[in-house]
Amino acid sequence: MRASAEATRTAARHLGNEAGHADITGWAWALVACFALTQSRHEAALTAAQAGQGAAGRQRVGCN
């Protein structure tokens, strides 16, 4: 299941980048942060969350 989730996230990030769709790109980074949090990789979660903020700008995205 993890491999499928990662493949979906990677595809979403690439498609979001290509389409210039900030909320999809930000959502893909939010998934990275969520995956890292569930694995107690807090530094990686913070880095991914910051990347998502940079990508999404003022769009609201998250793993809720």
C-alpha cells in the first residue's frame, strides 16, 4: 500500500507542477509531511511542510 500511495503522490506532484496547479502541488507535499509524521521523521515532516507552503502559497492544503 505504501508504494501505491507514494506513486500517487509523485504523480500528483508532477501533474500539479506541469499544470501550474498550486493546491495539487501543495497537497502532494502535505502527503510527504504526513508520511514522515507517521514514521516519526519530524525533521523531514517540517521540510516537506515548508516545501508545501512554498508550492501552495495561500491555498489551504493538508492531510486532514
